[in-house]
Amino acid sequence: MEKKSNMVAIVTMCFIFAMISFVTNMAAPFGNIWRGHYEWAGMMGNMMNFAAYLFMGIPAGKMLVKVGYKKTTLIAIATGFVGIVIQYLSSFSFLGGSAIYVYLLGAFVCGFCVCMLNTVVNPMLKLLGGGGNKGNQYIQIGGTFNSLTGTLTPLLVGVLIGTVTDKTAMSDVAPLLFIAMGVFAISFIIISFVSIPEPALERKNVKYEHSAWSFRHVVLGVVAIFFYVGIEIGIPSQLNFYLSDASEKGAGLLESGAAIGGAIAAVYWLLMMVGRALSSLISGKVSTRTQVIAVTSTAVVLVLVAILLPRDLVMNMPGYSVERGFFMASGVPVKALFLVLCGLCTSIMWGAIFNLSTEGLGKYTEQASGIFMMMVVGGGIMPLLQDVIAKNAGYMASYWLVIAMLLYILYYALWGCKNVNKDIPVE
């Protein structure tokens, strides 16, 4: 009976993981719409989405302890529904110039939702896997579903938008917003009837002599998570902007640039799904630390090659337009291929860093999960900084920032992840 209960909980957590990516990955392609009206707005939806983590991360961790995993999940889903409704309201023309601010408010509210969901799903999958390599394996399985929706979202938005013009508006992607509302409503009903383990509630009366901040590998892991999310979001988002830009600064694709950019960005998320699926198969035998060292080193090489390759070295890559359906887009810089391949590398980093950083924490796990979610704000700050570099120094120059962040994660995997505070009682 316990195994059956655990399986239901695992499936539920994997579904929640998928919802997180579905909501998060709407921000960058939606940014293409608003960028056509306001040059500064390209990454602002993404920034608002991740800024919410800074405010909600620690409160979400406290919610786990106070009301448990299930109630926190339901509150998060209800919040997400409200956020999507607000984003939909931004499509109404009567709002005029205020529409962008309504959209940004909706993105911010959705950020509260995904922060709470992330705070729930990661420690729960680690717990269900029993920690260690098995815990990482379960997180990677959940991450596979996360990447599946991450693949479909930019592709769907690209299909609905086609070519971005100054007339493109949020009303063009209203069908996707309606789907999101439906998913949230159905999810709320289903999870209301699902039984989820509540380890945090069992520890409500436990005394906490220290905090998660007392562990060096947690503190260094917090920085690693901050940089990782910046990498994960920054690589495909800036690539999407680069391919959508028909000017000399961009890829120079004159036909359906946004659709091609969306399709190629979708390949990045597809490769993340493949990478997480492969990691879930080997994580029982290959250590988490070894995997992070391997993929981070590879990512540094791939990004470096993408930066140094000449723009006029081109190839065919998949695209999609409403008029032509799927087609092979010609004249796509080979740079794009190397950046897309980074999806295989970034795929395992989230779960692996979380697993390494929370290993051996015991009763401090929920608190650490909240702290980590707070630092996911890096997914808003670092891509925004990368976007500033791109506007001033060029798209490819902005990827030097990505290399710097990757090198820190490599340091963490090599030396920073070791728990040197084993004398602190965690039971």
C-alpha cells in the first residue's frame, strides 16, 4: 500500500514539475510580443516572473512547515490561475499603454505560483527517492516532464505569433492562456483528492538549534542555483532574440524569424528533456557530482565555440510558420546549433545542484528549499544583465557572462559541494 501511495505522489510531483516549466517558459516568447511595442520589455516578463522568487522563496519554505506540502501546492495552483487571468486581461485594447504593466503584474503573480510549486516538488522527490543518487534520479525524472512542457511552450507561442510586427498583441496567444487556465483548474481538483506525504508537518514541534545557512555547501549551492537558472533561461532566450532579429546585429533571418527562433529554442528544451531522461537512467550508478563536472565542462566548450564561430557559417535548422507548417529554415548560423546543444548539459544541473546542496540536511531540508527558491531570482536578474550586454556589445558577446557562471558551477561540483559541517545535528 505504501509503494502504491508513493507512486501516486511521484506521478503528482512529476505533473507539478511539468506545470512549472509551462508557466515559466511563456515569459521569453511573450517578451517578443512586447518587445515589438517597447524595446525595454523583451526580458521584463521573465524578470518579473523570477523576481517573485526573491519575495516568496523563504515564505514558501515556512509554508511547507506550517501547512504541509499538499496545502502549499493547492495555494500555488490557485495563485497561478489568477496570474494567467491577469496576463489575459493585458490583451484587451481598452487598457492602451497600461496593458504592459498589467501583463507584468500577471507575470509577477505567476512567479509566486511557480516558486511555491518548486519549493514543494524538489524536496518531495528527493525524499521519495530516499536522498543521495536515488533522490537525484527522481528529481531528474520529474525534470524530464518539466522539459517536455518547456519544449512545447515556446513552439506553441511561435506558431501562434508567426512573424512579430508592431501589430502583434497578447490576443494572438489567447488560446494558450485559456489552455493554461484549464490546466490550473483541473490540477486543483485532481490534487485535492491526492494523498501526499507530509514529513514537514511531522516535524512541526522539532527544535532548530541552527539553520540551513550554517552549512557551507548550502551557502555555495545557493550561489550555484542563482547562476544556474540564469544560464538555463539566458541561453535559449537570447538565442530566440538573436534569431528573431533580422538586422545586422541578429541572425538576419528575413522570413518568420520569431517562428524559427521559437522552434529552435524548443529544440533546446527538447534536448533538456533528453538529457534529464538519460540522467534518470544512470543516476542510480553514476554520482551526481560526476555528472555535474562532465556536463558543465562540456557546456563551457560549446558556448565558447558558439561565440567564436563566424556568423556567415550557416546551416538548415527546423522552423515553423502558420503558412508553411514545419520546414527546414535555411541560413541559420551554426552558432545556434552549439547553443542548442547546451540543453543536454543544463538539463541535469538544477536537480543535481539541489541534490548536492541539500544532502545531509535532515530537518533543515524544507528551510533550505525555501532559500534555494528565493535565489531562483537569478533567472530574472542574470538574463536581464545578459540582455543589457547583448544590446551594447552584441548577442554573442553576452554569452561570456554565461561562461563565467558555468565556471562557478564547475568549481562548486569540484570542491564547493562537500559537506564540511557534519558535526551539526540534523535529526
